[in-house]
Amino acid sequence: MTVTSAAPRSATHVAHAWQRTPWLWDVQLGMALVTAELFVAFSHGSKPWVTAVDAWLLLSVPLYATVGRPALHRDAENSRRALSFCTGVAVLYTPAAVVAQETSIAMVVLAPLSYLLLSRSKAIAFLLVCNVVPPLCWTVLWWDEPAHLLPSLLIAASVAGSCLTIGGWVQNIAVQSSERADLLRQLESSRDELARLSTAHGALLERERLAREIHDTLAQGFTSLVMLCQALRGELDPRAEQACRYVDLMHRTARENLAESRSLVASLSPAQLDDSALDEAVRRLGERLAEELGIIVDVHVTGTPRTLPPTVEVVALRASQEALSNIRKHAHAAHVDVCLAYTSAHLELTVRDDGRGFSPTASDGGYGLPGMRARVTEIGGTTEVISAPGQGATLTVRLPQPPSRTTLPLIQNGSRRPSDDPNPAR
């Protein structure tokens, strides 16, 4: 039977102001279309070819609805839809601008849209085409009337200059808005990380406070009780067997509870890894278990041990302590295998025993395994427990770790002097 836990993930999306108000673009494009239609309709009277140009211009409505609007609100810059829409606008508006040169004023309205859909160079090319082609056609059509040529060129130059100026200004605003949106995303991410770190720091401070309280009250009280029992045992008459038995029971109970309180203080206190490496601390835990129970405990380290973030080392050490503590209390094992594996992506701790096993889904009211899972999940790791009654147990903890250039060689005899006690209660 297998039980696995993992950390959740989240995502954030930010929409720009021009994407949150699509109806404003609808109104702007509608005003440009109506203006162009009116200029064309009143330019040369009610002639069939004028009506045809107006009808041709009306095709910009389905073009915007099916191509332009989706490109503006969902596509990235220079998408295929954006290029298709701008090309279609140039094809639809150029005949109208040739028929009525005043129609080119609509380009001033379309300039911001082109700058939002295209890159600066492509937007400039689009606006130049829309403002240069009509004057060339006017020159050909009205070559016999030179008086019309200068006003036409002045109108074209004014409209082109206005389009480029307004469009560039709008694009600068859009770029600034995008940069601010990125900053907002970074700020939200930093705020979430700060909240997480504050919560973790608060939990650490609370654990340290509880450890001090237990050390100063329960542990000290049990220590005093043990000493009193020893003193009382020396004062009793050896022939008072019943009284001696009760005193011995009191003494044994006090010592057991003192050991439990010290273990609790050790689990709540931060790991003492300043003077020793993580693999050294795990080896010492294995050696202590083998000495206490008289069983075989093999500790293996694969990969190259290196300095890891303190949170990763603390959680790995606490998981080792919890796993070996459970084996000491419940497993009745004859052989224990501990493997600490360093890889480029994660740190993996595996503790395997040949004891009596248990059902991982059954609740015994203890806080060891749930607390360990909570610690592992807090830093984005996973916990896996495989066990069944009579078949031993295997605990696997995988902790993420950033790549590091600093490596530590395997510790040789006497190269470092770790503290004698990996679980100090003092």
C-alpha cells in the first residue's frame, strides 16, 4: 500500500486596460467607418461606382468582427490574424481614400489599433502605404488639374504625420503598460513568497518557544523526579520489596517520559548542522539506533554530498529522526537500510526496515508521520510510505534543491568534529 503527498501550485493572469474594455474599440472603429462612408457618399453624388465603393468599405465590419477583434484581445503582437486584419483594412480603405481624399482622416483613428497589433516598423509601413498610395492615385486621376495636387499632398502629409505621431504615442503607452503589468506580477509573486516565508518563520519561532517551554518545565520536572526516585531508592529498606518495586516503576516511568520530552524538544528545535554535514548527522543517527537496539543499520550516501539550503537540510534530518524513532518504538526490526541520495534535481531520503510493518492509511492518533508530511510539503517535497502488516516499511522523502556549484567531499575519519548528540535537548 502506498501513500503519497505533494505540494499544490497556482498561476496568475493580468489583462491590459485596452483588453478589459473591448467596446471602446468597437465604438472607435464604428466612428471611422461612418466617417469614411459619409465622405465617399457625398464626394461624387449618387453614382453606381460610389455606391460600390461604399459597399466595399462595409466589408470592414465582418473583417473586424472575425479577425481584428480576436487579434486585439487574444493574440500576441504580429500574429497572423493581426497581419491579415491590417492588410484587409489597407485593401478596403484605399479605394475610398482615392475616391474621397478626406477619407484618409479615418487612418488617424486606425493608427493606434495598428500600433497595438503590429510591431513599430510594420505599423509604420502599414500607415505609409495607406497614406502614400491614395496621393499617387490622385496624381494620376487629376494630373490635368494641377491646382488639386498641392492640397492633396498637404492633406496626405498631415494625415501621415498625425498617424505616425498618435500611433507611436499609443504604442509607448502600451509598452509602459506591459512593463507595469510585469512588475505587478513580480510584486504579487514576491508578496506571496514573503507571506510564505513569514508564515514559516512564525511557525519556526513558535516551535522554538514550545521547545524552550517543554525543556524548562516538563523535562526539568522529569529530571528532578528521576533524581528523587534514585534518592528514595537508596533510603528504602531492601526488604520492603513492594515499596522498592513501586519506586523502580516510578523511576522507569520518569526516565521514559524524560526521554520522550527530550525527543519532543529535539524535534521542535532547529537542527544542529552548523558543525557537521547532513550525511554525517544521518550516519550518527544510524549508529545510535544500532547501538541502542543491537541491530544492523546500514547508511549509504550516493551522489556527491554538498551544502544545501538550511530548510532542506532541516527537513531531511527531521525526517530521518522521525523514521528511525518509529523503527525504535514500533518496528521490531532486525535490519534497517538508510539511503541518502544527492542528485542534480532533488535530495532523496529512503529508510527501509524488515520489521512488522503497518497500514499507512490507518490512523493511530500519533503526530509523527503527519507532522513530517506537513514539513516536507511546506518546502515543495513529496512523502511516500509503502508498508503492510508483516512486510516491513519503506519511507521515501524527495526534497527539491537548487543546483549548487559548492560540493563537499565525503567526510573522512577525524576531518570534522560533529557534535556527539544529533538531537540536543539542552
